[in-house]
Amino acid sequence: DPTQPRSYIAHASYLFQFAARYGGTRCDETLLKLKPGQPVRSGLGLVRHLENWNEPDKWWKDRASHFQPCELAAMCSADYDGHRRTLGPAVGVKNADPNMKLVMGGLAKPEIEYLKAMKLWAEFHRNGDFPADVINLHHYSNDAGDQGGQPTTGISPEADGLRERFEQIVRWRDRFLPGKEVWVSEFGYDTNPQSPQRAPAIGTDDAPEIQGRWIVRSYLALAAAGVDRAQLFMLRDVNAGNTVQYNSSGLTTEKWNQHQPKRSWYYVATLRHVLRGTRFESEIPSGNATVRIYRFRSDGSPSRDVYAVWCPTSNSTEVTGFSLNLPNATSATLTTLDPKHPTGQSTPLKVEAGKVTLTATERPTFVVTP
């Protein structure tokens, strides 16, 4: 019966063994399943999060591949803590390592209704204790709206309303499941010009350039939405010559091409470098409908501010002589994305009357103040 946690005891027992070995807590050796002569190893401290499935809401597959919300909740309950420790001492991640976080199998469609149904199940069967530490979701920005339609091309995160989509989910989390994390563990764009999830060439800019820009802008949107972690799908291309979606979505070329960095690899590396140690703080009014500004701020004193500035359009918009207010700043540095440098190109900006002047384009730039 797929609605009963006990039906998933074999799955949850395996996760116990995995967590017991690779988690941060040394377990009772009598609970470990070892082949004869295998050395006892537990509490190796190598894994802190464990995802228990992939896209359980596979509506495009047969019934055997698709979890209804109550079924996924039942499996998560077994996987999380052996359905509140009722399935035995060696069942469930938390019974092996209380500090390991169970990541819910990423939903292919980020629907609050599915999460509501799982929460309702937990209210009836777990006294309201939601059986996962992380709400995990997938989303691809395209002209069909998500993976559920028949897209013909990728679209920018702003045209897709990516930030707004996940702001709704984060608000729901904040109200009903505070303390749980929200992850987006799949998003991205292909560079194959025939892929239905492609980053299209725009003007004189080719697909690799647009892919890099839109990935960076997607990360910025998800940070602004309040998402705790975002993970691109994926690091490398599977087969860039294949037109099927996600075969060319990597930041590098294929394994047999020695993982050569694509333009997007340099752009994401620069994003990580310039935003390291900061968090999204606020959107700053730009006074121009074609310019968007997000401010990121570091903890501690004195704080470090980073202003991400870009045009959220997809038609080669460029705004020259844009004036950015920098309250209390006496110096500033402009970091631009560069397809050959993993930390971008940095140049000093002249601060006059608390403002700097720059050119805003559809490729994000970053103004850093000490």
C-alpha cells in the first residue's frame, strides 16, 4: 500500500545505512549491515544532506512512476525518522544521524498545492511534523511555463516571473513551515540551437552568451525570492550535439571534451566570487523601467555592499550614462563578466556626490563598495 510508511521500509533502511556510514554521527555497530570482512566505518562526516528521490511527481510517466502527495509524504516519513521511530531502530536518516538533513525529492513542477497536501498528511499522521528538512523544487524558464507543457525555447527569468514564482513558495514556507529550507535544485538553459530549452541568440549575441547571462540573472532572481539554495542543472554537457533538452545545459563541455569551460562557467564563477560572503538585502529603485538593481550586503562591520545592475530585457537593451546612487560610499569598483576570467574584470569607479556612472546592459555588472 503506497500510502503506508511501512511499505517503504526497505528504502528507508538503505538510507539509514547510508547516513550511518557517511553522516557525522557514529552509530551502534550492531545496526550496520556489512558483508563478511568489511571494516566497520561509521560517522565519516562526508555527507550533510541526502535527497531521497528525483521528480516524484512524474505526471508524464505511468502510475508506477508517479507519487501522489500522500504517497510521497508516507515515503518521506519512513525515510526521515522511520515514521517517528515506529519502523525499527535502523530505519530512517535521523535515526542514524540526527544532524543530517533529508532533502525531499525535487518536484518537477513547483506547486504549492502538492506541498499543501503533503503537509495535510503530516498533520494527520505525524502531529504536524513535516517529514523533510528541505522543500526541493525544479523549474525551467521557457515559453510553455514549465516542464509540463511543450516548450519551443527558453525565456529569460524576468519574462518567466522566476522571482515572483518562488516568492510565493517562500512566503508559504515562512507561514506554514518555518525553519524548513527551500531549494531549487534544477534550472538552466541549453546552448544547442534546436533544443526546446535553448537560450536563443539575441541580436549579435550567440546562445552561449545568452545562456551565461540568463543563468546569472536566474541566480539573482532566486536569491531575491528568498530561496536558500539554488543548483544549476548541470555542471557539464551530456552531448551538446543532441537537440533533446538538457543535453547541452552544462557550464562545461562533455566528459570526452575534457570539461572545457563554456562562457557560462566564467560568468557563474565571477558571480560566486563577487557575491561571496553576502546575501540579498533589497531591490533598489532605479528610476528607469529598463534597469534593475539588487543590493547584496555582507554581515559584520563594516559591511560590504554589492550592487547587481542589469537590463531585465531580451532585446539588446543598453542604457549608457546610468547613474547609481551609493550612499556614504567614498570608493567603488566595477566588476564585469568576462568570458576568459573566472573573477571577471574589475576597474575603479569615480564616486562623485555619492553617485557613480556606468553602462547598464542585459549582461549583469556588479558595483562593489567597501
